Amino acid sequence: MRTSKRARIWLGVAAIAVVVWALMPVVWIVSLSFKHGDDIDNKQFWPTQWSWDNYKTVFGTDLFTSALRNSLGISLIATTVSVVLAMFAAYAVARLDFPGKRWVLVSALAVSMFPAISIATPLFNLWREIGLYDTWAGLVIPYLALTLPLSMWTLTSFFRQIPRDLEQAAQVDGATTWQAFRRILVPLAAPGVFTTAILAFFIAWNDFVFGITLTSTDKARPVPAALAFFSGASEFQQPTAAIAAASVVVTIPVVVLVMLFQRRIVAGLTGGAVKG
Amino acid sequence: MTAISIQHLTKRYGDFTAVDDVSLEIADGEFMVLVGPSGSGKSTLLRMVVGLEDISDGDLYFGDQRVNDRAPRDRDLAMVFQNYALYPHLTVYENIAFPLRLHKVDGKEVDTKVRKVAEMLELTEFLDRKPANLSGGQRQRVAMGRAVIRDAHAYLFDEPLSNLDAKLRVQVRTQIARLQNQLGTTTVYVTHDQVEAMTLGDRVALLRRGTLQQVGTPRELYERPTNLFVAGFMGSPPMNLLPAEIHPDHLGLPFGDIPFDAARLPASLADEDAIIVGIRPEQLADASLLADEQRRHGATLKGRIDVLEWLGDEQMAYLPFEAPEAIHKQLTELQKELDSESDQTQLIAKLDGASKAREGDEIELWLEPGDLHLFDPAGTQNVTSELKPAA
Amino acid sequence: MSTIAASRAKPKPKPTPHLSDRAKAERRLGWLLSAPAVAVLLLVAAYPILNAAYLSLFDYRLTDPGSRAFIWFKNYQVILTDNIWWGDFATTLFITVVTVALEFAIGLGFAMVMNRTFVGRGFVRTAILVPYAIITVVAAYSWQYAFANDTGFVNTWLGTNLDWFGGRWSALFVICLSEVWKTTPFISLLLLAGLAQVPDELEEAALVDGASWWQRLWRVTLPNMQGAIMVALLFRTVDAWRIFDNPFVMTGGSNGTETVSILAYRQTVGRTEIGLGSAMSILLFLSVALICFIFIKLLRTDVGRVTKT
């Protein structure tokens, strides 16, 4: 639809406002991370002096580096497991006919509605009993409750968008099921699987509830939970700066991912309803 | 030798029967067209032949081998899908080469064959492009290329022209005809367009709601339709169907009386007081253009022209008429089934371009009574051939 | 006069349904492929809930396992007659209503911006998605420090000296602000999907008919997005009701900003009152189920789009 000159000006203003609103807190925390020492209390938006001190502190602490390692490892494992399981289920729902098909997606939807704390509290007790408390496995398992539903929903909608005709044409052309899967379905599904993996990773990376409920040491504590237990470079300093620096470090990868794959992420979350 | 033998094939989805006891023999090298309105089961039948649908009942033979339970991959058939089903991530070259690659054919041989097919279909300059960058007609040809390269037992086409615009459709239609002439392979072609059926088929099989209505050459279906449905389906504009009251010496039509000896009607219609009569638009002529000699020879109908379309070398005159309610319902229901939208019963006459008729005028239409098709009231039988000879 | 459209003369015997080998194989494959995912879902989600339901019937303190006793529904009775529970309930309700309403309005605006083509659309979309990707805890800290009395710039900019986190309503204000900032992208994407499906022609026809921008929005666009709107509201309401990260980090739940989730956490992990904490978890779970019920059955939200097979 043609937008009038006036509408375009409004659009421009709105776009700028949206960008400022969206990025302001991010810029703020970056700015905080560069404030050193007492500058923290300067109550201004920008630092009076830019310094890398906080980053040095943060990378010097075991707490942060082990939290980073934990988050990375646990999130990657949970993402991989989710995507693999979801891929099988999504293929079945999108392509095959079997009774109970509808319940697969309904159960995914239902589980996504469960409050995390309602799952975490019984696990707090259970994990202590069977020794999974404060372990990587103890987090990967409940993370699946967070990542599986979205993975299943996203992958199913991706698979559905691949025309059935293609596999049928391959069959008629003489392909075995495996050949059709490998030569036709896999290349076409790859972008969808990749996008789903990104979304699942975001969810796992973001978790806080399970992180603080099911861990007690830096053996398995992921970054969001670790941030809540941060202390500063010395006992007398507020952890504010350290937290800010740590926050920036864990935010960079996700921002980069968003920048690179913005289009795919939108496609994944809107089920492909929005083009480009 | 019969290439494909369809014997009493039936397809059921729960309570719904899509294909009902269809039997058809397709000879080697024959171009068989399966035609019918939407929902007639023609695509389902085709898919049963290729193996993408299970057969509920009946037998399918290729030559003397029963293939009911064979997977599509083992049937050695090539298919062109309605939406082309081109692999979007492969180039045109790779799309066409795909079947060969599956069978691990040597690279050099693949290249020779692909280029030969590309040349045949005028695709050589597009070999490096991906389907997204092709026009509809070009995609169509790639789909055909992929089918043709395999040298299969038979080619199956599932409404391949329905996604093309009118002009392109005519072009590709002739290409398909030429291709089949060149290759001489058995072809089964599904379409809802009776023009394609008439122009492409060696023989045509008309389906209605899953049942076979008539099989024969296009001419046979056009000139000797076995029932009202076939009569109304073949030909564009369609055959005019009019109610006719039976009188001892004439038939009473909405536009006039046609002299006719009722004694000629077969015994099966002895108790009826009305039948349905069919006459094709081109069999009606503007009486005023005829010499008196000729005019006396036939019969005439009079009516008022509601709409007149001038098409250059011919004109189409539309004359609406009132039919008794039951017939009106019957005829409009048939029209709906034939995928036409009209709620009105009308007579269509194809007039010579020289006719001076005008909209709103009364016109006298001449016809040869021998051209009339007579149908029983239920429309299930064309009794014209059963008429006793004129006295 | 008989008619053409007559049904077949001879009645066919009702066919016995039998599956071809291929259909049976397809069924088996379908079950085989979807079973692992469903099994894991049930295991990691359903099992803990059932466990919680079981434990909620006990008076069970983790640090004193010996005195564990079966007390039927006494835990529920205690909770539902406790002021703290209802206070937190009210807080959660307030946060839910306010954030969902704001997010809907702002999200709709975002969606409308994202729906138009213009130079730099990719950049704007990236910017809009960033809050979605950021860790909630990080966002919470960012907003907290911005409003904090000792480190923040908000007081400086506004020229005030307010202790934002000292009072209930000011603290809730910041919490809602942070929550809205963080989750609007998600609802805006859901609304964008709905918006993109409204055919341009409808809006153009309204334009030709003389409708103003506001009229077009209310009379043409929104009514045609109803399905997507209801689904978006359902998801967001359920999410908002479960809010935990933001208030926990910002205030720890003090000063009347505690939500139901935080309360359940405090009972279970803080006070190791497993029985009581479990009961709260169950109540939280049931309240979410109630919200779903209201949306799906009473407001006829069609989640069929998502579950359609």
C-alpha cells in the first residue's frame, strides 16, 4: 500500500522511538560496565571515564567463568536433545497419519503452560533424593520442559511448509524413503532446524528459576543464577559493575545471533506467516 | 498389448467412495485422457495407478503383472504433478538429472541425457537456474523434462496446465502433444478441461463422482454421448438441453414444436409424457440467412434474444426459457455439477457472423431434427440410437 | 418425473475397514517417531506436577524429614486463608493485567511498524528482537540500576530523589516497566503474524470508502485479527501470571511486590517447607489451567491454528 508523505514521517518517528526504547536498557548496561570504581555512583547515563576494569574482574572470578561454562554446556546439550526429539515428532505430525496425532502438539502446548516453579519445587526434593541436585543433568532434564514445546511447534510448522508433492515426486522418480529423506527433506528442512535450535538455545540460556532452585555451587550454576549471587572486586564494593560487565559478556552472543538471523527468527516464531 | 489394465478399481475413504468400480484398458502407446469435473475421482484414480494411493478394491495390471502392492518407486512410471513439484534447492539441471542420480548413473551419461532433454524442451539456457527464478511455463517444461528423462513405462500427468494462463496453456498443450508423438510412450493425462481432452486424447474417459460414464474417442463422446452428463460436459459452449413434451406427432419444446412421430420412441419410454432433448449450439442457424429450399427442410424454433455476443466470425445468442419446476431443478443441478455457475436455463445458438440479429429481437432458429439427441427423463440414457426408423 | 441426480440403485454392503500394510506401517512409524518427544514431555513436566500434588498432602519439612505426616488438604486450607497468599495473589493479578494491557498496545504498534516496508526495516526488526533474546535477569538488573537511588540515572533525569524500590507502587511500576520491555517483542511477533494475514485489499477498500486511520484500525484491521489477538493474549496472560525473574531480582519480593511464584519458591527452597511449597505450586498450576480454560472455552480462543494436523 502506498504510504503518504505524512504517514512516512510518522513511520520514521515511530521507528526511531521503537529503536531507542528497545536498545536503551542495553546501551545503559554496556555503559555501566565501562564505569570503574566509584564512577558507578555518578548517577549519569554515561561513564565519566571509560575503563575495562570490570571486565578484568569478571573474567578473573571463577564464579563467572564456571557459570559461563555451565550455561554454555547445559544449554547446548538441552538444545541438541530438544531439537533431535522435536525433529522426529515434527516429521511424524507433519507427514504421517496416525491416531493420537493431534495430542502430540496439544501436549506440547499444555506443557509450555506449566509454571516453571511448579516443576522446580518437586524436583528440588526429588533431585536431592536421587543425587541429581547441583549437576548438569539435573538442569538439562527440566530444561527440556522449556525447550521441547517451542521446538516441536516451530519444527512442525517448518515441515508443513515443505510441499508433500516433493517427497512424492521423489518416490515416483525412484527414490527409497532414505534417499528422499536425505536428498530432499534434509536440505529443505535444514534452515528450519537451525532456526529452531537458535530459539531453543535462547530459552535455555535465559532460564533463571531452575538455575537458582536446583543448584547450590558453581558446579552447575548457570549464568543468570550466578549473577544473582555475584559479589564485587572487593567486599566493600557493590557488585553492580561486575554484574554489568558479566551481563554484557553473556548478552553479546545473543545479540550477534539476533543480528545475523533476524529474518529466520521472525519466520520461526510466526510460523512462516510473515515473509522476509 | 495392454500397457495398463485398470480392473474394477475402487477407492474408499471411510464412508466416502472416491472411485467406484472403474475399469479401463489403456493400450501401449495410447494417449488416454481422464476427464471430469472437480471431485470426479480422476486424480485419485491416477494416484492409484502411480501408487501414491492405496487401492481399496480391484486390480491394477501393467501388462500381465499385478502391481497393486508395488511401491511407486518400483512401478517405472513418470509423473508430472499439478504444482510441478520441482526441487527448490536444486538447479534445473539437477532437477532433471535427479532420477538418474538416484540410480547412480555415470556422470557423463547423465550430462548427455540431460542436455538432450533440455534441448528437446528448449530449456538449455536455463540449466543453471533454480525453479524460483523460472516462469510458470518454464517450470512446467522442467517438470516434463524430469519425467521424460527416465524413459519410463508410461507418463502420467495430473492437471499440468491448470496453473498456467490461457495463452500459455495452448502453447504448452501443443508441446505435450508433440512430445508424445515423438516419444510414443503410453500416457495417462488427467484434466478437468474438456478442450484438453478433445485435443490431446486418443481416447477419453469421462468420470463423474467416481464412476466411469463413457470411454471412447473424443469424436464418439462428442457425437454420441451416452447420457445427459456426457452430453453436457463435452463441447464448449455446452449442448443445449431442453424439456420436450411428447405428442403423437410432434415434440413440444419451449421455443416451438418439432415434427416427430412418437411411435418411433423405444419401448422403454412408452409411458413417459416428456423427455429431454439435446441440440448443440452450432446446429442452430439463423433461419433468415437460409434459402427457402433449405428452410423448409428442417424445423424452426422462435424466441427472443436476451444477450448477443459478437465474436468476429460468429455470434452467440442467449435465449432464456422457462421450464417446469422439476426440470428446471434437474437442469440447473446438472449445470452445477458441470462446474458452471448459471442458475438459469437458456438456449445458446452459435450464429453466423453475418446474421443481422440484435439483442431484444425475436429470432427464428433453424435446425435439422436428425441432429437432435433424445434422452430419457432421468437423463441416464441417450436413446437417439434406439429410435425406430422413420416411416 | 425422475431426476438425473439419483443415487445408485443397488445398496452397497458396508465395507469392513481394513488398513493396507502401508497404512499400518505409517501408523507405527508415526508412533515411533513421536513417542520419545511425548514421553520426555510427560516425564519432565507431568511427573513433577503429580509428585507435587502428592507431596502437597503432607506436612513435610525437608530439614526435619522424620516428622513428615499425611494431613490431607490442610496445606491448602492454610494457604487459602492466609493474607500473605492473597496479597501476593493480588500483586500478581495487578502485574498481569497491567503488563498484558500495555504489551498488547505497544506490541500492536511494533507489529504495525514491522509490517511496513521501509529503508532500515531489518535494523528496526533486529532492535525489536533484542529484548526477547536478552536474559531476563540481565534486563532486570539493567532496569534496576537505572532506577536505583545510588547508581541510576532516572532520578537525575527526572530531578527527583525517589527511592523507587522502597515503596510498593513505585517498585511495581519499575517491575512492570521491565517486564513490558522484555516481553513485548514476543507478543508483537504473534500480532505481526495475525496482521500480515489481513489482506491489503480490505484496508484499501476502507480507505476508498473514506475511513480514517483510527477507524480502519478498529473496524477493519483488528476485527480481522481476532484469532491471532486471542492467542497472543492467552500466551501472554499465562506468562505474566507466572512472573518470577523480574521481581525476584529487583526487590526479592519485598515491599509488597512478591508474586505467587516467588512465594512458592520461598516456601520450598527458603524454608524447605516441601508440603506447603508443593501445595502452592499446585495452586499456581491450577490457576494457570483456569486461565487457559477461560480463554479457550469461554472466550473461544482458537488454539487450533497451533495444534491443527
